[in-house]
Amino acid sequence: MEVYCTRPGCPRPQNYFSDLDDSSMLKTVQQKFCTTCGMPLILSGRYLPVRLLGQGGFGAAFLARDRYTPGMRQCVAKLLQPSISLTPAQLKIAQTLFEREAAVLEELGNEHSQIPGLLAFFELTVTSLQGGKNDQFFYLVQEFIDGKNLEEELAVKGKFSEAETMEVLREILKVLDFVHSRGSIHRDIKPANIMRAKNGRLYLLDFGAVKQVTQTAGTSKASTGIYSLGYAPPEQMSGQEVYPATDFYALAVTCITLLSGLQPTELFDSYRNEWNWRSRVQVSSRLAEVLDRMLLPAPSQRFQTAAEVEAALKYNSQQPTMVVQPRPLPTPTPLQTQQPPPTQQPPVPFVVAAPPGNLQPPPRGAFSIWDVLGGAAFTGFEGGLLAIALTSLLPNPGISIGLLGMIVGGLIFGQYRRAIEQTEMLIISAGTLAVLWFFPALRAAVTIYPNSPITGVLFVGWLAALGAIAATAIFRLIYKLLSNIF
């Protein structure tokens, strides 16, 4: 069996032990040591690294096998061992961040199916290769996700379609909704930290930069300088406080990177200090408007929760879809010595979306067919109940009909102005039915079912609702036919 040495700088990290091919020996052997540098190979007496997955400035990740599971479960062993010389204070910060990742994975990963779970966290002290000193290593073992991250996927298949990008956006929004609800902020959303497993499920990785949101008095809210250049918003790059909206900014940059196949630095116009991603892709106005708002420079202007982003996507999906065509980038003109007239205003580069909770209602008449028919059913049902009550109370049929027409007209006008929403329609209908139920005098005019007057009330109400639906459908059909003709 091959076992990989995890000591940084080992000249020959690959080791082969034929006796470990015997399952009984594999389960009982106490330890194996690197034949080159003497580093213990069986981590925590349990995990056997088999190959290097990747490494950076602060450590490396290894594919390992858990010898105490029946199927030798695969896992990821992450090593914290900075490759550069750090001061004791800097090393302490790195250790704290590493421990934070372990704590977050233990808390979040074991509760959410799209976050890798923590399996172990431990440290190992061994004799240094320099002699006379000891080296301290910190290990974190987590669930292995067999697949490719989106950065690798983008390099292989090219830019993503709108549908594929929308899938990424909505799936990661679900994960962020969970993370934010637990008082954490990821702070490092990017394609390399989103993994697609072979079964198609998307996972959010690398919680080493996560920030816990605390409310303790006197606690510093400043953000540590850990971020990925191009994906981090202004408040994070300047070391200021971070918010859930910080993650939404990075997620939007991830989406425009996937859509265009370009790096963030290629999509940001430093001359105008704005994103020019729309000129590189073709997407629907629905997605474009949502991403534009997520990319606004001020955190207060962006969406504040994942639920707000999802609601905006659903709201815009009800509007007519328009494709945003790429527009050519204007060429910056050299500075002129002559100044423009004082009254001349610079062009507005884009329209800022309304802040959360202030979404403008759709234009009058922009109702779907289901809105129209649902409103007709409500009007008919409510009109039937009111007709029963008015004819029971008022002896004069003319007055009853006139009053009924005024009320029904008011209900229709309220729906047209969107003053009455669907939930309110149900409440109004239920309230009217309850009044008829508890005051028999109001349903005296109903004699359809003498033994069960309330059944007669329901029958009249539903009959009126069906009639209103039929009349509305016929009117809508005639209107469309006449519109096509004229």
C-alpha cells in the first residue's frame, strides 16, 4: 500500500509498504514512518495519506483513507504548516483561523448536507529535520467530496449557461442562508471553493476565513485581511466590518465569472470604478438585475438576506423576460483642457435597484392568467355571499342590487390597484362566511337546502365563483381575438 508523507519539504514523500496490503496488518499496525525523513505516516493512529491534493502558502491537503472504517473511507487531511517564516504572533493567528475552520465544520458541516463534515482535529509534534528542535503540525480531517470545483469545471467546459449559473446561485444561496442563520459569514466565496460532486450536488468548501458574528460589547468588528482578490467587496478589502451582503457580493462575482469565462479583473472597469460584465454575456433581465444589485459597492444597497435574493429572482421571473444584449465598451477619451458647462451632468452608468422591502409593484394590468382567474373566483364567491346577506336584510331588491354592485365594484378596483392581495382575499371570504354562519338571519333568503342552510350558502357562493371565472375567461378570449384583429 502506498502512503504519502505529509512533512513539508520531504524529498521523497511516496512510501510503499507491502505488509499493509494485508487487511489484518492494516488494522493492527501501530505506526509507519517515512523511509526518507522519519515522519509518522499514520495520522492520529487512524488516517493514512495516499496522495497530495493541493498546497498553498499555509499548508497542504491530502487524500487519506480511514483504516478504522469497513470500506477504508476516503477523507481529506488538511495540514497547517506555513511555507514562509512567520512571527510568533502571525503563527498564532494562522493557528486560530485553522481552529476556527475546524469548529465551524463541526458546527455547520454536521448539520447541513452541502457543507463537508469534520472528522478529526489534532496536532502532532515531531523531531525537526534540522535536529535539536521540534516541529509542530496541525491537522484537520474532513469529509471528502469526490468531484471537481467550479474553477476546474470552467477551465474544462468553458463558460456556463444562464440555467447552469442560476443553479449555482440558488444552491449556494441555500447554504449561505443556513450559514448566516448560525451567525457566521463565509468571506471567501469563489469558484474554487464550490465543489460539484459526481452526483451533481454542489458543496461550499473552505471555511478557514469564516467570521463569527458576535454581539459582545467591546468586541472589535474589524475584518482580518483574508480574502480572494477580485471577489471581495470594498468593505472587506479595506478591513472593515463584514456582513451577509459581503458573501452575496462574492457570490455575484462568482456568477459573472462563470457566465463570461473571464477573471474578475477582466470584468471590472477601474477607469469608471464599475462592473462591465453585461457587455460580455447574454442573460435575461431577471438575472442581470439581481446580480447588479448584489454587486453594488455599499453593503446597505445590496440584498441583506438570502431570502431577499430568492424573492427578487421569483419576482422578476413573473415579468416578461428580455435578453440583455452585449453592448460595446466605450473607449475612454483623453482629458480635455476645456471644462464642460457647469449645468452639464455626467451620465448615469446604471440604475440602482430599490432597497430591500421597497420593490416597486408591477404596472397596472400586469396580471398573470392565474391572478385574473383567482381574482374572479374571489369576486364571484364574495359577491354570492353578500347577495344572500343583503337580500335577507333589505326588503327592497333595487337597493340590494345597487349596494351589491358598489361593493363588488370596490373589490374589483382594489384587486386592480393591488390593494387586496391573495392572502387578504382568503381572509375576507372566510370572514364573510363566518358572519353568515353565526347569524342565521343573514341567510334567511337561502332555501336551496332547507335542512342545511349553510350548505345552500356554500352552493350559492361556489356557483357565483364558477360563473365569474367563466365570464372572465370568455371576456379575456373575446378581448384577445379583437386585439389580434384590430
